[in-house]
Amino acid sequence: MITFSTINSRYLSPAASLSPNPKPNSDPHAEPQRRKPKGSSQLNRWSMARAIRSGRKLDRPGHRNQVAELNPVARGDLRESEFKDSSGSDDEAVEMISAKSIYMISDGTGWTAEHSVGAALGQFDYCLIDRGCPVNTHLFSGIDDAERLMQIIKQAAKERALVVYTLADPSMAESAKQACNLWGLPSTDILGPITEAIATHLGVSPSGLPRGTAPLSEEYFQRIEAIEFTIKQDDGALPQNLYKADIVLAGVSRTGKTPLSIYLAQKGYKVANVPLVIGIQLPKSLFSIDPEKVFGLTINPVVLQAIRRARAKTLGFTGEMSSSYSEMDHVRRELEFARKVFAQNPVWPVIEVTGKAIEETAAVILRLYHDRKNKCAMPAISRRY
């Protein structure tokens, strides 16, 4: 029996987790329940959207139990027909929305398929969050023989799933296409069209090998070297090596310098990051290197405070240590200090990271980086991106 490794992410409507008729507390002597302070609705929506696009479950307290209470079919207590019969008229029945499945099949790691589907789902945040169109995504990686491929597509047919595949072997891709047509499944070949277009443009045939099976290239070793360099240069370490970096990030604590550095390093760029902290002198090398490789990061103070409070709680900061790190006055002073540093170095672009994913910020940095490297005209309207 062949077992497939799947990544299953269920996106559920927030409305589905709320009881339709909440009952007030009937005991007048009962102690009032403490309500947790709510964050900004805009920040909550942003967080939910990011969770959906990254494939995480929207795991809210009591969510699963409440969904099960509303859905006896999901609990297994009733078949769908029995549920409809027992619930009376359609107006009285709870509307059930079945999740639609997306099967992602790859002969490699599945990175291309997973990120392509994730990017596409980002266009439906409004529906996934507000209107409740639940989606299940399943990733099947390393599928390198037709038998396994057919079993996956057969399972997809049972769920009436959309099949998305990245299969480098033309015969495997054709088998997937024919099987989906046979079972009447919608399908998309992500890799095939672009591979054919490049083959036509270059006038050569593709290898048909899954990504990662080719011999290790010079580009691969460059990425490894970039990652090693970036890790050693994290958080202002070894400032004497800043001149070796392709990109230098500067910003206050919790503006995402480290994850952004690692993301860029995986693309082959040597990245160093320097924290801007009140009372700590900045390294002289930061101002002696080529200023066109330095990028400033800034963030909304309210968002930064929320991030720092969560960070302080995770690290167990208490008392004065916690307040000096996450209090609004201190947050504003640090951001003002960073603003003055950026103003004194007008060549540095300043990137607003509020509400941006790491990929989005990286895309802005790389666009500016390559524009400068290729001597393209820079936009002169604003220094903030």
C-alpha cells in the first residue's frame, strides 16, 4: 500500500465559527468574563490573509468544537440526507459549505507548484476571509512514476479536486493531462507552457529532468556561500565585512531584517543587516561602503509596538525591561532616531514594511538594487517604497 505525504491546509470562514444564536449569561451573580483586548480589525484581516496565503490553518480558540456543533455531518453523527431531513425547512437548516480541494503534484520538491498556488490564492483573500469559500490544498512531491501519479489523480477524482502539476518529464505530464480529462477533472500544467516557450526561444529541447536532479551548478554553490555569509553577518556582527555584502539592511529591532536577509541570501545575495538602536554607535563601515547597497527599513509604530509586545512576552521580559522595549514612547523615539539616520543618508532608499510580506519587501529591494546596478533611472517622486 502506497502512502502519500500531503500538506493539508483548511481555510474556513470566520462566520462558520460563530454560533447563530449566542445565549446571554443567565446567572446575574456570575462574574463577568474578561474579554481579551482586540487588535485593529485591519491588522487582524492582514494576519488572516497572510495565514491563508502561507498555508497555515486559521486556528481560533474553540473553533473546531464550534464548527463540529454546527455541522453534525462533519461529526459523522448524520449522513447529509438525514441532516437535511432532521433540520426541517431549508430556512432553518445551517448552510453547509463544502471545502474544495486543490491537488498539487510534482516530481521534485513541489516548491514551484506550492508557491504558484499560494500566490494565486492571494487573489482570493477577500473570499477566503469574508465570504467563506473554504479550500483544502494537498501537496504530493517526488512523484516519479506513472502508477503513483494515477493513484493520486484517482483520489483527486473522488474529491472533484483541481489538479495542478509541475512534471518535467513530458510523458508524465501528458499522462496527468489525459487522466484528468478521463476523470473530468480541471487541471493546470504550470511548468509545461513556460518550458515549451523557452525551448522554442532557445531552439533547444528541455532535459525532462525534475528540478534538483541535474549536477550541482556554480549558482548552487554561490547560494550556499551567500547563506553562510548572511548568517555570520546577522544583527550587526562583523561590521568590518560590510563591504563584502551585496545588500545591507538597516532598521530598528523587529522590522524583519533577519528573515528578509535569509530570504535574499537564498536567492544568492550576500546580505548584512545592521540594527539601529538609540545609544549604540553605528559602525563606521556602514557609512564608508557604497551607499547604493544600503536599504533602510521602517514600520508603523502601532504595528511595531504590537510585534514587540508579543516578542517581549515570548522572551519572558518583565517590568522595566519590557516597558523600555515595547512602550509606545520608546518605539516612537527609536523610529525617529532611524528617520534621522536615513535623512542624513539620502542615497539610502527607505522601505515601508508595514503590511508587506517578506517576498514583497524583497521584490522592492531587488528591483531597486538591479536598477542601480544597471544604471536605470530611479524614481524621484519619493524615497519611501
